[in-house]
Amino acid sequence: VQLVESGGGLVQAGGSLRLSCAASGRVFSSSTMGWFRQAPGKEREFVAGIRWRGGSTYYADSVKGRFTISKENTQNTVFLRMNSLEPEDTAVYYCALGSQWGTRLVGAFGSWGQGTQLTVSS
């Protein structure tokens, strides 16, 4: 499965943006799709995850209430809606595909996109 992110850009603090991740190939119903981010000089961190079957979601505490992950099965696409953006949200955002529900571990996701840059100005 190949993953391609889009939708990043430059936004002012307090603004909103939606990222998309298109998956080519078969996404098994038991899969978990996740969004991660990596800021300069920092480790890649979990942001949000969604179960492909059923759509259950889970979030990092730092984004809970501000970010929403969703999916469109017919298009094999996952979205990350980001509201009330803060400069601390500046990072390269990656989508990833895994098979373990509820995990936040980078190593549990086997397929990754190339990333899309989000910059939040203060």
C-alpha cells in the first residue's frame, strides 16, 4: 500500500487546516490508519488513529479536542482536520498504516507516506 499526504501549508495561529492521506492498494478492514508528526530536532510522535472498520478513533492528549481524524472508505482516504492551531503544531505530518489497534508506537506502523509540512505562524 502506498500512502500520499496532501494539504499542508502555512497557517496563522488559531486557524484551521485539513490534511488528506490517499491509500493506493487494498486497505484491510482490520487496519489502523494513523497520523504522526515530527518537528525539527524531535522524535516522530503519534497524533491520531482510526480503525478502518467501524471508525473508532484515539488521539494524543496534545491534540484532543482540536484535531479530528476521519476516513472515507470508498476513496481509501483518511483526513485530519486541525482546528485552533498553535505554533507548537508546526511539523511534518505523516500518515501511516498498521495492523494494531490503539497503538501509538511508530514501529507498529509498517507503511508510511512521504509527509506534508505544516507551519503555524504566531
